[in-house]
Amino acid sequence: MINEKSRVRFAPSPTGYLHVGGLRTALYNYLFAKKNNGTFILRIEDTDRNRYVEGAVENLIKAINWAGLNFDEGPEAGGDFGPYMQSQRLHIYKKYADELIAKGKAYYCFCTPERLKTLKEEQEKQKLPQAKYDKHCLHLSNEEVEKNLKAGIPKVVRLNVIQNHTIKFDDVIREHVEFESNNIDDQVLIKSDGYPTYHLANVVDDHLMKITHVIRGEEWLSSTPKHVLLYDAFEWERPIFAHLPLLLNPDKSKLSKRQGDVAVEDYRDKGFLKEALINFVALLGWNAGDDKEFYYLDELINSFSLERVNKSGAVFDLQKLHWLNAEHLRKKSIAELLEMLKTEIQKSKFKSQNYSDNFLTLVIEAMKERVSFIKEFIDTCPYFYEAPTEYEQKAVEKNWNIETPEHLKKLKEEFASLNNPTKEDFEHSLTKVSEELNLGKGKLIHPLRLAVSGQSTGPGMFDLLFILGKDEVLKRIEAAIKKISV
RNA sequence: GGCGCGUUCGUCUAGUGGCUUAGGACACCGCCCUCUCAAGGCGGGGAUCACGGGUUCGAAUCCCGUACGCGCUACCA
């Protein structure tokens, strides 16, 4: 291990989408690799033919790339140890399974599913502490095995777990962990369809691909002793294990589809920034030990260490994600926001309108501090894009009285006299009118805002007037006077 | 049931024997700013550090037990 470059892998099974927990696992692997000048590998664990999903691998890669993580080796990135699809490596697993059988560390099992089922039921009836395979086929003679093989009887290969042995291993996050071998089943290594199970494929591939650190979810901790047994049986050096805490639902169960969005595609489609998702997910189970909460990916690489990963599960808290999204949005340049807003407009009902960059830039500057999502540059302030068709009822009741139309008419006249008014010009005019009427500026501003935007909240009044422009403002005041009645 | 892992404000967490009347962040509440809403600033409530025993002059921090939660317990990963 000394002087060897770190090599880590993200090894998902292709279920059709990228789980946010998977994203975090991928991220920690990526951060670890980049921090240590190592290699980040994608390996697809597609050994369950029943769960094959069309297009899943492409989706997975797309989602991870969207998040900004790139692989150094993998199905698309290439590399010296491929193929990186386990379904294409069947002959390799077979070879190693044979090696294990020859060593007596594994054996053929011809038991039918029916026998296995009744065995399990009997064991449960006897209230045995641990239901396990009874090693029945381990005791078959060589002749019987040969005979069954020749006859083509369906078979699996099982790991021959030795008894009365304590299996010990170290984990960067859990420290020292021990299991009694008597509690471990003679795990199937090769299924009757010839495909390997996760346990065999995983260990063989991690070894062959020279993986130095196995960084994966805590749900794998319980099967790690099986993996350790395999490494020992092959007489291979074990990798360093790091089992990550789980991501949790608000009720503390393992984060699942049933209780909300779980696919990174869902968050992407809802308008979350990749920067925010990455930042958020990085902080679920890890921190640098300081008070820093806002991170970009390259900063995470700098600060990351496996030793500082927490032990306990973390609830996926949408509120904090929202906050981070707003924070990252505000840190974006006007130019970036402009591009994003333009594509957002293409998805909106205003797509046929042709707004100038200049106009949209003004909208962005006015709204930047007031939004958490790009789409809110449209949704929360539609009045920039079209005249209000209705007026917030509560605000009408509060700010519109019998004298309001007169006041607005006066304002309108004053505005009409302006030539190419700036924001300051609008303000001077309003101040002038408020003095003439002997009214507080607020008494004019609130109804004016309502008339011009239909809403009671929004950016600074004079910014709003300036962005809309004199002609539009005059038109809207006129319309409001006609439409709003007390 | 068995095995394993975990347990600090509602949530994410800092904390590795005295600096802690347990710190920060999100959320919540109030005040300031102010034409509104945000943003920003200031402040507040909120954790008997799961519980019970030890060890120690001293424990959230070390040890033991209990409880609770979660994970695994497939020819799924």
C-alpha cells in the first residue's frame, strides 16, 4: 500500500436513477480521490438480471456529471482494468470461484429452493438464533459432485465459512469491528444463472482494479465480514474500509422514495443548483471542524478527510438545502444568472416574448436578494413580464381608499411630464406630489406599487418604475384606476 | 428473534477529561434598517449532552449495563 496511489470507486447498481445517498457516497469517494491525487472509478454492479433497467447506466452517468463529478476510469472514461460492467466480467468471477473451490474455501451446492425454504422454516420453528444454510452439500463426495455437474443439475457456489472464528477488521469511521463466524451464513457466491453475487464480484473487482479504499454506505457493514473472509481465502491484501453513515428520512428510517424526493434528477428538475446539492450533501455526515457552511466543490476537496466523517445517520433536511440554494444563487455573477434566466423563460409562458439582455439584467439585479430559485425570477415577479390582470385583494383593502384614484392621477401627470426618467427622476416626482398633497411618501408608494405590479411586495419602488419604463407605468396606473374599486 | 452500528437544541453539527453557565448553522421569534418584501445587522427561546451505574479532585468526553433508533439477516445490491 505504501507509495501506491489511492484508487477508489463508486459502484452503484443501475436502478434507473441516482439516489441522493448514492450521490453523497460518490462525492466522498471523489473528494477523497482528488484530495489524495488518486483515481476515481465508476463500476456498474449489474449482476442482478431481474433488476435490469433500460438506460439506467446512461442516466446515472449523466446525473453524476451534472453534479460536477467526473470519473477517471469507468464505462465511458475507459481505463486499464475494464470492462467496468460486472455483467461483462462473468468469466473472471467464474475463474476465481473455481480457485476457491479448489482451495476448499467454497463448494458447489445443488440444494433446491424448496429444500432451502423448508430448512429455513424448520430452523425458525426451532427458534434457532440464526437461520443458516446447513452445509449439506459441503459433505457431498467428489463423485457425487461430478455426477451432479455432468447431469446438469442447477447449482450455486457457496462460501465455506469456517466455524468458531472471530472475524476482525478495522474501519476508518467505525474503528474496530468484530463478528463471530458462527453468525455468518455460507453465502452464495455464484448464482444458478452463472452470475456472481455482490459479495464475490465486489471483492474480486476491488482487488483486480487495485482499489485501496472501499468507501460505501453503512448498509454494507454487516456483510463486510464475508468480504474479509474472501480476501483472506484468496490471500489478498484487504483494502481500507470506510462505512458512511446513512441518509435518513425525517422519521429516521433509511432515506426512501416513499417519503419524498430521492433522485438527484428530482432535485435538478426542481431547480436546485448542483453547487447547493453538493454543498448540502457533503455536510450530511462530514464537517471540517470549523463553522464554515458554504463550500464550493474545490474547497471541499481541500478540506475533506475520511477521519472527520461522522458515525451517526443524518436526516435529509430540505430547509437547509433551500437556504444553501439561495446562498449559491446569490453568489452567481449577473452574466451566469442571465443565461439561466433566459433558458428558464424558454420554459415559461413568456417564451415567445423577446426580452433584451439589458432588461433582464435589471430584473436580476432588482430580484437577486429576494429569490431562492431561478424560476422565482419569473414566478414571484410576473409583473416584469406582463401587466397585472388582478390585484392582491388584501392590499387593496389596506392601501386603496376613495382618494387613491385622485392621487394616482396626479402622480401620473407628474410622471408624464418626465423625459426619459431615471430612477431618481421618478423619486423626485413622487416626492413632489407627496408634498403637494401633504401626504407621507408611503401613502403614495403602496397604492402605486399595487397599481403597477398587482402585488404588495417586491423590489424598491423606483427600481420597479425605472425597469418598467415611463410608458408602461402610465398605462398601468390608468388601468388600475379603472379596474380597482373600493 | 439473531448479529452489527449508532444516540449533543426540531434538524445538520462543534466538542477527544478542567478553557463549557455545552459553541455554530438552518428553522422559529423579536428589534434595527426601510416604501413593501427580501438581504444584512443585533438579540431571544430552544440540548438536565438517551438513561443508570462506575473511574476521577473533576466527564458530553473514559469503562460497564440498560433503553431506544437504525441497518443487515436473499441464488438484491
